[in-house]
Amino acid sequence: MRKSLWTFDAVNVDLEDKDCSVKAVHAISLAEITIAFRLTERQMKGSPGKLRRAIETLATDKILDLASFLDQLPPG
């Protein structure tokens, strides 16, 4: 089983502006990052639990995008 390296510490959603932020903590280095983005009206539909899972999935995609970008940078 693959160990999860990032855990979501906090998920905040501004229901009026549809802004959300997710604080993630890296399990090994304890580095903390905050991912912020705006949701669409369609993404806001559903139960709070479903919304939280959707936001965590979007945040995971952002972390993977960042990691992919950093992996392509030249060393140094």
C-alpha cells in the first residue's frame, strides 16, 4: 500500500464568493502549503461532504501540477 505523503489540515470555503483554500501538510518534511482557487456554480452543488471531497480532489490535482512543474526544473 502506498503511503499518502500529503494530508489536508484545513479546508475553508467562502460560500458567497465561492473562494476556497486548502492547507496541506507533507508527512515527511512537515512542509505546509496553502492552495487557493475559486469554484464554479456547478461545483458548489451537492452536500457538504461531497463538496469537501471535490475540493480535496481539486487541491490534489494542483499539488500534482506543482510537483510535475518542479520536477522539470533544472537542478541548481
